[in-house]
Amino acid sequence: MVKTLGLALAAPTSYYSIDRWNDVVETTVNRNAAHGGHPPRPVIRLPSRAQIEAGAAMFQALGDPERLRLLVRLAEGEACVSELAEYEGEKVSTVSARLKTRRHGAPG
């Protein structure tokens, strides 16, 4: 028995909520009630930290409207940097820098 906040608790369980108050309360009440009446959901296996960071970098790179415009143009078919620059009314160096960011999947 463990005493926390004046409550006598049984041995710790394998379930912990983000909110510490719920950890204390859940050992004294029906767990299903704490979840709105449904049983606890299965644990979700997340991708590795490196995969999450790579995905975040990709979404960040695609978050720029100008980069996204280039991607839409390239989805329609091949185009060289000079063609893309002409279509977008930009300098070749600007378009090249945007494509480099897209290729590496990180802003810059």
C-alpha cells in the first residue's frame, strides 16, 4: 500500500495517464469509467524519432507555398530549373535553392 494525497493505494499498475491526478484516482475507481465507459485502447507503436523528425522536415519544406507550387508543376511532368524559373517568374538561383530544400527535405 502506498499513501498519496491521503488515499491508500494498491501497488502501482502498468497504466499511467499524462495527468498525475488521474493516476491516483484511477486506482480507486473503475478504469472504464475514467475513459468515458470504454476499455483502454491498445498501445500505439510510434515510428522512430528519426522517422518523426524526417516527416516533420518534409511537412515544413512543403509548408512554403512557393515550394509547393514547384512540386505541383513537377507532379505534372519533368521540367528543368530554367523552365520552372520562367514559369514562376523567378531567378534560376531562387528556384534552384527551393528545389534543393525540397530534395533534402529540410528548410534552408
